[in-house]
Amino acid sequence: MRIDEIIAAGGDPVFSFEFFPPKTEEGERNLFDALEALRALEPAFVSVTWGAGGSTREKTIAIVSRIRADHGLEAMAHFTCVGATVEDLHAALRQMREAGIDNVLALRGDPPRGEERFTAVEGGLSYASELTGLVAGAYDFCLVGACYPEVHPEAPDRASDLANLRAKVDAGARVLITQLFFDNEAYFSFVAEARAAGIEVPIVPGIMPVTNVEQIKRFTSMIGARIPDALLDALEQRREDPDAVADLGVAYATLQCAELLAGGAPGIHFYTLNRSPATRAILSALRLHRPWEPPAGGQPALGAAAAS
């Protein structure tokens, strides 16, 4: 089923999980163990990343197909234009269509390892909006795009970033998923500015529970996200105690998600890193607490439905 249709159907918020194709047989077993553990939480869909330079193309498509066929879950394939000509892109898209895939997350992709700037190959594409337009022009996928609550690291300012995002939506993106962030005000401000810029599609926040201090510092530095000082200080104090780091990460993400949902976010996309415990704990608590529902006899949360 198409993700835009799932969100438009209404009801409870849409919860989803992101996985990456593992490089080893043991990693693949761990992936499907995590997937099976999370399946009981009935996610609306899961997604599988494409890999640097399309390096996991065959595996991504195979895993997405297996998730749909063997686990009964809707699955979305990530898709980038790194290192690919237009002919290569069409070949991959035909393969996804033949596999019965309905949803594609169209991304420019990161520069190859060791390169600071993205450079398109000869006969390739340079922007996610170009890739989105190519897919929308010839295939009937539900196209999903990425966005940055704290501005894309290569964008000179918010206005430029929003203009690029508007181009992506105009090209055919029907849903947006944010990069990870830890300051909810960044998300709510971004959504308000996107709406003012004429971007009306659902904007789903992407959340990564912190389980490792060095890892999250590395991730945030790559995408230009900020860890609030208070959170960073609390994590640093627990650096030598991995269990304490994970406990704080789960607690913080649970509160973060509750506030986002109470404020009108249409769902949460969890970056799982192919692990299940943190995401299971967070989503289980959210499903019990149901923060998206107004208190009995109370008023809806301020800003409700702004992001949907």
C-alpha cells in the first residue's frame, strides 16, 4: 500500500522503522531478528537504505521484497543517484517495479567516502529533485523525500533549503521524512516555515534513540544536527556506562516523541540501526500513553495537525 494513502487514511499516527542492508550473514540474521521483534508493534511500514553509491542495490531490493512477502509488512526502498547514470537509474527502477515495490524514498545520496562534495557522474543526476522528477515521470511509485529541520548542511540558509524542498515536492514527493534531530522546536518551526512556503505534504519526524555517545556525535556532525547542551552533558556523564547511556536515550526519545505527537506530528520514523530494544520500548510506551489524543474533556494540543 502507498505510504501517502496510509497517512491520508487517518486514525492513529503512522509509526515506521528504518533498517540498512547488512554486509554479513550474521548481520542479516540480526536484521530479521530485529524486524520480527518489531513486527508485533504493527508498524505502518519499514524502509531499507540503498547503501553508499548504490552498493547494496540488489540486497536492498531483495530485503524489501522479502519483508513484504515473508513478514507481511509494507516496505519502502531507499534510492539514490550516487554513481549512477540515468540509464542505471531506470534499470533499478524497473527492477523495483517488477518486484512489486510501491514506495520509494528518493535521495541524492551522500558523496562517496573521502570526497567532500557530491559530483554527478557523466550522464547522471545532481539533485534529489531531479531524481524525484525522473521517477514520477515514468513510474507509479509513492515518492517520499527527505528534509532537514536544522537546514541541509550544504544549503547556505533556510530560504534556499526550503526552495530546494519545494522543488522536490513539486517534482512529485508526496511525503517527507526528516533527518534525525533532538530539539522539537526545530521541527515545529521548520514545519511552520514549510507550510508558509507552500509545502503541504505530510512531514514525518525522524527520531534516533541515543545508545552510543560517540556514534551519535558522529552522525549529527555529518548531517548538521545539534545535540542540545543539556542532553550532551548528561550523555557525557554516562559515557563509561553503556546501559546508562541507552536508558537515558530511550527516556529522552520517548518524551521527545510524545511531545511531537501531541503537537500534531503525523507519526514517527525510527532510525533503528538494525536493533530492536530501544525502539520497542519507546513505541510500546507511546502506544500505551497515546499522547496524540487530547485529555478527556480537554482541548487538542496547541499546533495539532500542523505537520500532517
